Amino acid sequence: MKFFMGAGLLGCLLAGTAVADPDPLQVALDKAKTGYKDEVEKACKGLVEKFDERIRKSADGGNLDTVLRLRAEKKAFEDTDAPPKSVLMKTAYGEYLGQVKAARQKLTETYEATVKGYTKKLDTDRAEEVRAEFLAFKSGPVRLASPLAGPVPEVEVSIATGGVMRFCWVPAGKATLGSPPNEKGRTAEEPEHEFATRGFWLGKYEVTQVEWVAVMGNNPSTFDGRKPGVVAGMDTSRFPVENLSWADCQQFLEKLNARPEAGRAFHRAGRFVIPHEDEWEFGCRGGKGTSNRSTSGQN
């Protein structure tokens, strides 16, 4: 449980997690997307290096016009994937296209297999989502400025009649969490340590008032627009629920886990829990650990 003090109130910063792995079809598709991205980046880097090599040779020969032309073609390629006009680079560009085509074909095959896999499982909604993403990929440019990696997997979980919560998948990874001894404002409770996870689902938002009411039937929040105060008359349904005790949160989780949708929502049996401090930090750092310290420290 992570608590914070604000406006004289004890608030609960609660985000649900589920101890479940994503389905293997999604794992395979994510891996294929990453592979595609790596292959395209490798092909782009290779062609840019060949541009640089040709520019150096032209410079050594004192051919200013050729140097300027190749520089312009290199920039056009980096910015828009424009093919070079120079005959000098056509062979290199053809090799690049061949690498990208092979990478696209490999990802295409994985997309097709994923759609078939979901269809066989009768998960037609997910099959349609993947197919729509696949069609967008097929109609996209030969090289994407940011090769398709796909959005972070998300699911909507029914928590009560008419109520849903959205969760994001935090993928498997390792990171150094905590803070170094010389970091300003550090306390003895923040030692650096290694963290590893197989992945977990994390609530995209803090639990909102409308979500709490859907499960518990009441709203303990002080900052409730229906009550007199600084937010009177405001729609606070999406505000984080606050003014909670640890016991209140346990009751919320107990009711949430009692619903049959709890396990099915994440494709495998799982349960809702309060995220461990390391899980929370890992998710906030984007899975980068100390390499993202300067950014996460501002949040």
C-alpha cells in the first residue's frame, strides 16, 4: 500500500494488479513487432552508413556537387524514406528494400497466425482488433519513421454492473530501483536494489470515485462534487478516491476478486492485489530502472 498525505487527509493511491501472464499469442506478436523494429532500424542504419561512405569518397575526390547531392538525398531518406536519385546509391537502396521487405513479411506471417489463433479460441473481438492493426500496418509506408511496436496491451475489466477498470501490461524486465547514496533527498528506506519481473497488469489510473462506488456502493471521498466544499458542483467521478483506510482497500479488493470476471479478464487465472512498491516504481520508470531516474524523479 502506498499512502500520501494531502490537505490534511490520508489518501490511498491504489492501482490494481493481477498476478497473471498475458496470453501466448500476444507475447508472440509483441516479440515479432520488436523483431521487425530491430530489423528495420538495422537496415536504415546500414543504408545511412553507405551514404556516409560514398560522401567521404566523393569528398576525397574533390567532387563538391556530388557531396552536396548525396547529403541532400541522405537527409530526404532519413526524413521521408525517399529513394536516392543518384545511380551511385541505387544498389545500396535495393539491398535496403530487400531487408525491409523480408522483415515485413515475417511480421505479416505472425499477424496472420495471431488472427487465426484468436479465431480458433473464439475470441472474435481480439481477432478483429489484431486484424485491424494488421491492415493498418500493411497500408503503411515501406519504412515507418517509428517502426510499428504497437500500443501497450490494455484490457478493460468489468468490476460491477456498468463499471469497468482499465489495466496496462507492464512487460517482463529487470531494473535497478531505489536511489544512490548521494542522491539529494534520499532516505535510508531507498537503497538501490535489483528488481526482476515476468510482467504484470497495472491499473492505468488511480482507482476513481466512480469505480469505487460501482464496487462498494459508497463514496468516502472528501473531494466529492456532491458535497459542500472546494469542488462542490464539479463532476468528480474521475477523481481518485481518497479518505480511505488500509482496511477499506482490502474490502474493495475482496469484492473485486469475488467477481467471476477477475480471472478471465487477463486470459489466465489471477487476482487483484495492491502493487508492491517495486512494481509501482518499475512501472513508473517505464521499465528502465535507474536509467530513467531523472525523469521519474520529477513525477
